[in-house]
Amino acid sequence: MGNLHASIENWVKDRPYLHEIAKFQETIASAIEKNNAQEIQAEYDWEDALPEIKKGIPVLKIVKVDDKTIENSTDLLLDIVNMLAEADLPEKIRLHSQKMQTVLRENTALADRIILGTIEKNSIRPGDLNSGEIDETLAVFLAWNSLTETLKPLKSKVTELLKKEDKLWRRGYCPICGQLPAMGQLVRIAKDRGRERELICGCCQMRWRYKRIGCPYCDNLEQESLKIIEVVEESDLRIDTCDKCKSYLKVYTNEGNEQVALADWSTLHLDLIGKNNGFKRTGYWMYEL
């Protein structure tokens, strides 16, 4: 946590308008750090799964997440909610967290259903919102923060598969959960090759390689309609835009500060720039401007 805390502190020092949301994210990171559940190296039948992945079906639609991973995800979700409920945060977030904490304490099976609903359909059944006492957007957001951590072994395995078969997944949506990317990064794969673009899922934070030029949201490859918005104050960031679908993608053009630069919350100011230039956020949106 020390390195992450220092990175966040340095980032916010130059962008003080992100102070409140940075504190919120640091609280979540602290809960994850204190959770001592061991990573589960679950066994999946990849021989049967590979043909389905090649068809473009995300892994979570093919394999059933094992019970222990679900249990760990639920425990971590509860830890996150409890820490947020007790933290010195903006009143709206604190009150929503406290309400969610109360409901989950009274209904111990509900946290499981929130995790499963997030995995299956990225939403929560209306009946599980306890007459509106649970804010669905916050609950799904916190569930993904938990799953991002507990699904690490599964994501690592899929990353290995993608490295073995370079063309296995060059699609504009996540190979794990099927959600759209929130960020991109230009990375150098080998010394004798130029940089390539990787996409980062806005939900489970999976990374995968994508075309260097092309819109991940509508598959537009016409270079004249694919433009870049340079951000004067941000030398390591840019916004890739598509005139065809009017979408934008935030891109980190450097390496070394991925934990913060690719966190999505850290570049909310780029979302505002994209919107003010007439483009829309098409990637899954877990924050509000």
C-alpha cells in the first residue's frame, strides 16, 4: 500500500480536484490490503473453453466461478463496505455505505447475490436493493472492486492463453467479463518493435491487446475519422476519438505508473474534456461527473 499511497499522493498533488475521490479509492485499497484471503487457483476445463473464447464469448459466460472465489469475493465486499462506512468521506458516499452496511448485516446472503448478479449481468435484482436503501451503482462498483482482486488467478490464466495465441482475442470488449474498456495504454512489447495498444476493462480491470489504430467501440478502421485530442497539461495521457460513433478512449502513453494512471478515477478530467469536445463515454461508467 505504501507505494500506491505515494503514487496517489503525487498524482493528486498536481490535480487537487481529485482529492475526494482519491481518498475514497484509497479507503477501498486499504480494505483490499487488509483482507487476508488466499488466492484460489481454481481448475477450469480450458480445452472445452478455448473454442468458445475463439468465438468471442467472454470467459465468465463459459466457466462457472468456483464457490471459494465467490466466498472470498463476498468477504472482501463486506470488508470494503465496512471500511467505507467508518471512513471520513463525503457525506453522500458515507451515508450510502452505512445504509448498505446495515442491510448486509441484516441479510447475510445478500452480499453473495450482489457478487453473483454482478458477474452474471452487471446488475442487482430490484428486490435485492431493499426498497432503495442500497444504491445499485455503488453496490456494483464495490462488487467489481472485490472481483478485480479475487479473479486475479483467472485473469492471469487467460493472459497466458492470450500470449500463447496472439490473435485469440483482439476484440473491443473484455475477454473475462465482456464489458467495454475504460482505458488504453501504449506498451512496448519488444525492443525491435513499436508500441502496441492494450485495453483495460472498466469493470474487472483485465488487460488485453488490441489494434494500434481502430475504435474498440464500433470497429471503425478509417484513419481519417480516428483523431487524437492532446491534453497540454498531461504529457503522458491523450484521448483517442472516433468520428463515426462519437466515442472516446482515454489512453496512457507511458509506462511505470499504471496503478494510478489506469485507475479511471484518476483521469476524470479527461472525461470532461472528451465530453466538452462532443464525444461520449461508451466504456462502462462507474463514476459520475
